[in-house]
Amino acid sequence: MIVSEVTVLVSKMNAKYFSITAFFIIILLAVSVNAVTPDVKYKVITDSVNVNDTSNPALYSLTITNSGGLTERYQLYTISAFWNINPTIVIVPAGEPKTFTLEIALNDKQIYGPQLVPITIKSLSSEDTVVENLYVYVKPLNYTVLSYVPNVAMEVNTKYEVDPREPISIEVYMRNRNPLDIKDLRIIVESPLFNKEYLTTLSPLDEKTNQILFTDISKVQEPGKYPIIVRIVTQNKTIAQVQKEVQVIGYSEVTVEQTRIKGLFSYTEKIKVHNNGNYEATKLVKVQKNFFEKIFTSTSAKYVPISEDGIGYLSWNIPLKPQESYELTISTNYNIIAIVVIIIIALIILYYIFRSPVLLFKRARILSSNDDGISEIRVKLHLKNRSGQVIRNIKVIDKYPKIVSLVEDNSLGALKPTKMLSADKVHSLLMWNLESLEPYEERLLSYTVRSRLNIVGNLSLHAAKVRFQSPAGERTHTSNDVTLKHKSENVISYD
């Protein structure tokens, strides 16, 4: 019975202690969840103290930001025995920044010169700490104000390969290594590609990055490696210098402009090729021409004929230096064909204009012959008006050798000669007078001659003539000659 009561009592005590422990654990977890490491920023107000005057401490403006969910108390202290700081406790509301002035007073007169004072900012709830080393200069006895020597660290970054068609960007990073406030800081960029000077400032212990853009580089800058020197100058003295090297890439942009000028029976093609790049290039120019066109084509430069997929081209490989232009002239001239065609047409027109409207054809046939020769011949004169106009006052004249005599023709419808004359000692003349010939009318005149002696060998009959009156005046047309051979018949064909 006694053992049971003791057991129950112990169990109740354990449960009570367990509840208290859990309560404290929950509180600690809540505090740790809300505790956040402080964010500290500072600016210099006065960064120097006099070794003989401890009443004028160094001053810094501190800003502590509490990003947690609870109000925080921060303790400020230094582990250095040479300094005293004030304040030592700062309360910052939840989620807010608080700015205050931190006093750093000298506690020992045995030190002087530049000093770094370690300031610890500690959260009293989470025990998180932040340490900032603040610069303070301790002026010794009989201190004379000295000026700082400018000391700036510089880094320069840019792309190694640059395209002259695009702007070039140079990034200049600077860091002020001492408390000197530089008001007249000049950044000077020198290069065969460009030159530029940029004025800026640099606060004590400050750092900044300047982005400098160059857009005035020549687009036809020759490819190659070029140095870029960046200098920082203040008070006419170079305090930092960095040299970089860039590679200007080569490129070629060849443009082709083609114009076509048409003539009446010709055309001219002008092709202008221009290299807009900064690098030498070769451009293949092709102009389609078939075999017939090539015959009548001339060019300002010698071409190479090529064929692609069965199509003929004239081709040129044109080398071009940077910014160089070349003009090619291709002329195709069909004037010679046009001239020949015009001449032929003109001749045809002149032929129809000046040809005789009256045609006269002569033919002869042997009527009687034997082994000894020709004894009788019949001659026919075919007269034709091939124009659409009436032809008037027509005279047909023919001659025959006097070795033969005219046989009188009394057949019905035969048109007898109007006159018979002696032309010369060898020939006699026959003349027919016709009043008119209607358009496209034809007449047939014939006569027979007989030789008293047989004619041996060939007999030549001279051409007959016709005279007539046309709208253009009196005109004459001559027929063909006739040659008769013994024991043969000669028939003159005509249109």
C-alpha cells in the first residue's frame, strides 16, 4: 500500500517537470525563430581624435536594421582596451532600421597614427554578433595636418574579340584605399582605336564601377590586335594604369547593285560590286546568257563561261579590298541583225516601188530544120501587166538577124507588127504599138522567120524591149535573150 502511493507521487512529479521543460523549449524555439543577425551599415562623421583631447571622440553614423519579428536589444562593445564607445545598448523595433551616432573615445595616450577599432554588435536574444573594424586616426602631440597620398586600386574588363560594327564596352572598377576624398578623378582611355577622357569622383574608402561605351570606332578598322591603356589621373599625376589588348575581327559585306538600260535593239547591264567590310574579299558574279546571246554580247572585263544545271552563264571572280568598288558593264547589241533586217525590208520595198509593172518574156522554137541546119523559127513575145493600174502607150520592139526573113502571118487573131525597120547592117526591127494594157492583162505577140540558107550551129536572138507610159513617166523593160541550137528546142520559162 505504501509502495503504490510512492509510485503515484513520483509519476505526478515527473509529469510536472516534463511540462515545465517543454514550455521553456517552446519559448527558446520561438526566440530562435524570431532572432535574425543584424544588418549594420555605417558612414564616417569624424574619423580622427587628438591624443591630448579625449573630449572630442571619433564619430560614426551607424544604422542597424532588425528584420526579425520581435523587438531586439543589441549590445555594442570593443575588445580593445585603448577605446571607449557610447552607446553600449541599442533597442531596435521589429522590422525597422535605427540610425544613431557612435562615439569612439581614446582611452590611452600612448598610441597614435592610423588605428582600426573592432566594434562588436551582439543580439542579446540570439547571441548573434557582427564585428565592424572602424578606422580612427590618432593625432600625436604637435600634430601637423598631413594630406593623404592618392591610392586607388583599378581593374579593367572588356571583351577580347570586338566587332568594329558594334559599340565597345569597357568596365573600370576603382577602390579608394585611404580616407582621401578625390574630387577630380579623371579616367583616360587611350588606344589606336579610340580615345576618351571621363571625369568622376571617389569618396574615402569608396569603390565604384564605371561602364564606358565607345561608339566612334571605324567600321573599316583593319583587323588585328590593338592595345587599350586605361589611366587614372588626379592632380595631373597618374596614380593607376592598366593595359589590355583586344582583337578586331575581320568581316566582309559585299553588296551587288544591278541596273539595266534598254535600247531599241540592245540593252546594257551595269553591275556595281562594293565591299563594305574591313577585310579583302572575292565576289563571284554570274549573268545568265545562252549561246545566241553570247554572240552579240560584249563585256568590260574578260569573263569565264560556266554551265550550271544545263544553263549557261558568264562569270567573273572580282577581288575587292576593304571599301573598294568595281563596276562591270555587259552590253548585248542586236543592232547588226536589225540593220540587216531593215536593209532587206527596204530592198523589198524598193523592189516593189521601182520594179517594172510590165514584164516581157521571149521564147523561140525551131519549126523546120534538117541535118544541114535551121531553116525556120517561130518567136513568141509574152507581154504582161502585173500591176493594178492601166498601162498606156505601149511599144514592143524586137530585132532579128537579117540572114532570116519575116514570114507574113495571116492567121486569125494574130497581131501584126506596126512597123518593120532596118536597125543596122545585121539586124531588122519589128515594132508593135498597143494603146493600153488593163490591170493584170496579158498579150502574146508572135512572128515567124525563115532562112534562105540553112543556119548551122547556134542562133542567138537578142532581147526584146517594151516602152510604156507609167505614172512615174516613160519606162523601158527588156526581155531575156534566146539562143537556139541545131536539132534542139529552147523554151524559155517565165513567171
